[in-house]
Amino acid sequence: MELGASGGVTSLSVSTRRFAGDGGGATVAEPEVRTPAQAAREVAARVAESFAGMEDTRLTPQWFRFGYLSLGRRRPQPLLTPFYIASIRVQSETEVSAHVTAVPGCEGRFSPTLNLVPKPRRVA
């Protein structure tokens, strides 16, 4: 999904992958899914760390969803694993933007380490 300067969606793409149960592949594992509360605590910790020291910034949660995150064709991703994805509205005195973060939806070796959004920097 791409957002324009006005905050509106400018493009959206959807990728589908075959279901392992359709005979096209074997199920590798069935890891236990984390609860929304566990994932929300991790999202809150990441956001607090990312925006530490930015006292004049107001953070407003927009949405929190469970789903599968594809890293795209250019990044290796042997398994499609569940993630919780959160969007937070970020408002300071000079600008409004959005921060999207994803945390693993299951424990274990199936979730790649993500660094989708760089840590925000204060510009003087």
C-alpha cells in the first residue's frame, strides 16, 4: 500500500500464495499464534522506543490487524508467517504522518526480523 502526501491511498496491491492444504505443498509447522494483548504490548514498546524524547509529538492509534505480511519478491521469505500490524498517527507541531509497525504473530524461527521503517529522527 502506498500513501500520498494528503494521507490518502495512492496504490494498493494484493499478493496471494497457494494454501499448503491444496495439494501443492506440505504444511511445515503449525506454530501457536500470539494473543492480541501480547502483540499490542510489543507494538507499544517499539513505538515508545522509536519516539522517546519527542515530548511534543502526539501519537494516536489508528488500527491494529492480524494477517500475513509479504516482504516482496526481492527479499527472501521462505515461509508466509502471521503478523500483527499496527498503524499510529504521529502529529507534531509542524507535521502529521503515519507510522506502521509489524510484530510477529507467532513465536519461533518462522518470523523474520523486520526493519520496515527506520527510527524517526528529529530535524532541527
